[in-house]
Amino acid sequence: MGASDAAETAEKLFSAGRVVIFTHERPDGDAVGSAFGLRALLRGNGVEADLVFPEPPPVRYREFTGEPDTPTGHYDAAVVLDCATEIRIGKGIYEPRQLADTLFNLDHHGANSIAGDVELIDVKAAATSLLVWEVAAAAGANIPVAAATLLMLGLMTDTGSFRFSNTDARALRAAAGLLDCGAELDRIVNAVYFSKPRNQQLFEAEVVTGCTRLLCGGRLALAGLDESIFKKYGFSMADGEGVIDLLREIDGAVIALLYYRKGEHWKCSLRSKDAAFPVGPLARSLGGGGHEMAAGITLDAPSAAALEAMLVDRIGSMLDSAKKE
Ligand code: 5GP
Ligand code: MN
């Protein structure tokens, strides 16, 4: 048991009779794509599969997902996807370990702390959806069009449609394989990029014009979002996966920082455009996590000003540190 490759994972997973699937809270495109994609894949290959989804899928992905399931009885295997820590599974409702004999842990985050019986953890994989595709391909599985489309959706969203630095030949090979299986690229593009609700567009316009500031000589693009802007536009960050790209896209910005209130805490999202200044270590040093170039932290701070001062100080020091040649 323990570390496994795609072929071993496939053999163990596809021989299970009943499988229950989990992913992380605040599910993004890769969480949606890998989880619903794996469900479609297993069902298409005679494996009974249920999906425990932590909250309603973001609106723009709904046409691809269908409904999650309520787990019933005991399962041979639980699969946790795209989830680095147990706390992000959506603890308190269902526990994978209590529902199943064997725990599969498929992820591409560094510092994954979930102890699976079968582990396919690959930080070089552009998306967890890519790992699911590789498991399916290794199994020689039947890949239904719905599964191929969902996995493509996950791969596309986690690579920023093949723009982010995690895009490599392997990711593009997977994309080609998924297209060969009938993945519906036009539907994904229309849903993900050309179906923005008008309230979101107006919200984003105000994020740009009213909330975004450039600090550290223009190398840090920052936006702190007050509760009032969410109320004004009836918008929630549950649908805000791409909002941080409004900061990242600014010329000269190396680091993008977006923060907003989440319950009693502050949720901070970080992105880097330069591998010499990764945000992963910074996030981890503050108790957060994620990838080297895309990370997040949940923090306590007495005020937005205090939070911002602390983060700007840390980011400023990092940007001032000697740049690697
Ligand atoms: P996002 O900024 O899109 O929410 O997340 C970017 C990456 O950082 C994701 O891979 C996610 O796993 C990670 N991340 C986001 N927020 C948190 C957090 O509060 N704690 C930890 N440990 N990781 C986070
Ligand atoms: Mn992912």
C-alpha cells in the first residue's frame, strides 16, 4: 500500500465494486472535473460510483455535473481528489474513512497530508483531472464523452486554458487524448469563458476600477474585497475562480493578491507570474498551502489593514530578495 503509479491505481480502482468520491471545499474546475469525471468514468465501466460533493458546484459548471449523491451503505473504496488536507474535504458531514475500506488519494498538491492506502500524488501533474485521465488510459477503460468533457474542463481550468506554467507536453497530450474521446471543447469554452453573468461582469469591473491597487513598484497587484461589493452585485466568490486573474493580467505585476472575508477569517489567494518568486512557500509559512505559483491562506487578523500590512511586508521582502540568475 502507499505510493502507486497510474497502472496500479487503475487496477485497484476499477476492480472495486462500489466507490465513493470526495473532493475539496470551495470546489474549482479541477475539483468539479476530476470528481464528476471520475464518477462518469467508473459508471461507464460497470463500477457503482457515488459522489459526495462539499457544496453546490459553481453555476457555470452545472450543465456538466448533474447532481451529487447521498452516500448509502458501505463502499469498497473512497477516492479523495485534488485535496491536500483532510480539513479541505468538507469535514463533519461524511468521513471517507468511515464509509470505505480503502482510501485512494489522487492529487497534485505539494505537502499532501492525507494518508491514503493507495496514493497517486504527482506535483508535476497540471491537474488532478490529468491524473484521472492517466488512470483511465492505463486501465484501457471505456471513456464516455461526458467523462472526457469533465476531465478536459478540469485540465483546462487548472492550466488557465493552457496558459499557466504548469502547462507541459504531458498536459497537452492528455488534452489530445481527451479530444480523441470526444471531449466537447466548444461547450466547455462557451460555459467557462463566454457565459459570464452580467452581475459578475459588473462586479469584476468594480474590482478593477475600485479595489485594485499596485504596490511594490507595480510588482504587486492587490485587491481587498469588502462585504459591500458582494452585496452590491449579488456575487459570491464561490463563483469567483477567475477573479484573481484580473490582477494577474496586469503588465508588470509579478504577484497577485486577492483577499476577502470568509466567515470569521480572511481568505487570501496568491498567484505568481515568475518562478523566481513562488507564492507556495509564502502561503505555507503562514499556514496555507497550494502550488508554487498558485496558493492560498486562511488567516485571522483584527482588520483588513492589519492583514494587508502583514502580507505586503512579506511579499515586499520576497520581491526585494536577490533575484535568481
Ligand atoms: P485559490 O486561491 O484558487 O483558492 O487556491 C489556490 C491554491 O491554493 C489551491 O490549490 C488551494 O488548494 C490552495 N489553497 C487555497 N486556500 C487555501 C487555504 O486556506 N489553505 C490551504 N492550505 N490551501 C489553500
Ligand atoms: Mn487542481
